[in-house]
Amino acid sequence: MRPAMASSAPSLPRHLTFPELEWRALAKHWYPIAYSDELNAGKPLARTLLDEPLIAYRTTARQVVVARDLCIHRGVPLRHGWREGDELVCAYHGFRYGADGRCTAIPAQPDLPVPKNLCLSTVAALERHGLVWVCLDPAPGSSPNLPDWPELSDPAYRMMHLEPPEWACTPARQLENFIDVAHFSWIHTGTFGNRSRPEVAPYEVVRTATGFHVDYAYLAANPESAKTASVTGDVIERHMIYDLHLPLACRLGIDYGDGRRHCVFDAPTPVSRRRTRIFHFVARNFDPHIPASEVLAFEAKVLAEDKPMVESQRPEDLPLDLSEEFHIRCDRFSTAFRNALRELGLGPDFTK
């Protein structure tokens, strides 16, 4: 389905926490704001992206509509309202809005025509990979630049997701933690970290058309809580394949051999400058008998190990000037990521 496109360049959010140049650079990219199944309940879903309050819902024809969360009659958020058929109803005065954003009815004056300029500000939105993606300022005529994650349309894989948590951090700090291979043996000793194997062998970072590709082998611990009929033993070789899609999305494929593959997807969305909603989910092609709740409980435990480290990092913003932090050989994936963000125009204003 083609995305619903914004009609004009966006104005800045009312309560802006970003420097303007940083916000405008970030607003040109696509971010998930919800899982597709979050829209199935019928009630409009309130989300915030880059300080912009949004409202999202699905029509009876399965179309996803995303708009700025504001009825321009008297400035009340539509999150207080509800959906009737394919229309949103404002809770304050009953104004109704169709899927194209146009106001369809003003109950207080049903005998008068509805002004043509009375409409919601819709934004570019589409569904892919079981997610609702939004771009606040897409380039005119451009195609959405979304990650290529074929496992999520492969019936051999079972997709499972957590409720997206929010962390008090920047999305770049969170994603850099996800691609960092040196912290496993120190932070993740309760899940898969092997303290006896802290060394990181040299690895290559391959630049791709959309980001980076990294292969890394890790001899992971395999605690009792993680063992399955097909993944046994106290340690296990994890062939870890990272495909990072700039600016802020990454797939980690973990190959166990014999065709067994467990994929972890990480796409942090900037809610505000220092608050991030994390779309962290998995897909795997083995052990279908294991309840999703058990698989996700393990992933939640991994995230819980990371959270206090990421939320306490200083400076809060990821330093794109490499001289601001010290780097060692195993940081080459991280430094490539930082350089690429600068190339995207996220420069000095992203770090100060």
C-alpha cells in the first residue's frame, strides 16, 4: 500500500526539545510508532514522534491513518475521542474527520456547509514488517526508505514482540548498545554473556547501500532458562550477523547451524530528545512449540540488563565527534555508525 503523504513541509512541534536543525534532519526519516496489532482494538492510538503528538487508527478497509493529534476547532487532542466507522470523532464538540483528514460534520450547525480548510494534518504512514511506520517530512516523490527484513514475510518464521518500552535515553545510544559486541561478557551474564570469554576477535565492518553488515562469532553461555530441545549445552556458538539500516534500525540474525535461525530486530524511535520508544522484537524458524511468552521473557531480561547502562551514559547524546570519547579496536562498528550519522547531516547539532 502506498503511504498517505503529508501535504506540506511540517512546522516545528509546539514543545520542541530538539535543536531545530537536528529535528529537521531526523524528521526526514521513517520510524515505527506502533505494532500493526496495536491498531486492531479499534480505539485511536496516541503516540509521540520527535515531540509531535500523533493519533493513529485503522479504517474498515484496513487503511492506516496517522495525523497530528489536534482538532483545530478548539485545540483539543483527538486522543480523547473515538472512531466511528472510518471517521474520528472529537470528544469536545463532536466534529467528525474522514480518513483523508477532512472534516465531514459539525453537529452544532448541520445546516451549513463544512469549510474546506477544516481538516486534520495527516502525515506519511504505511504498514510493513508488522509495524506502522511514519515520516514527518518525506522528500517529495521519494519512496519510503525502510529496512529489508524478509524473515517477517516468511511463513517459516514466527514473529513475536514485547510491548514497546520507553527508556530515558537517546535512540542512537540505545542502538549503539545493540550493535556493541564487547559488553556481552560483562552485562549479560544473567542471560547469554560468557565472562570467561571477554576477548573480542577482530571483525570487519562492510558498508552496504543502506548501512552496514557485520559477522561476529561469540561463544555464548547457555543458562538453563534458555535451553530448548534444539539448543542444549552450557555454551553455544552464536554466529551473529548484523545488518544495520541507517539511521536507526538493525536486524541481528543468530545462526545456530542446521538451518536454525533466531532474528532480533531493534528500531528505537525518538519520542523526544531524551526519550526513546524501543521496537525490539524477534522472529525464529525453530521450536514453534515454545510459547511466545517464554521467548519474549528472555528478550525482556536481556533488555533489562542493558537499560541501566544506557540510561546512565554521559553525555546523553551520542558523540559524533570521535574525539569526545575513547575508542578501541572492537568499537569499529560503533565508530562507523557514528560517522554515518554525521554523513546524514546529523552533525554537531546532534551531539550538543
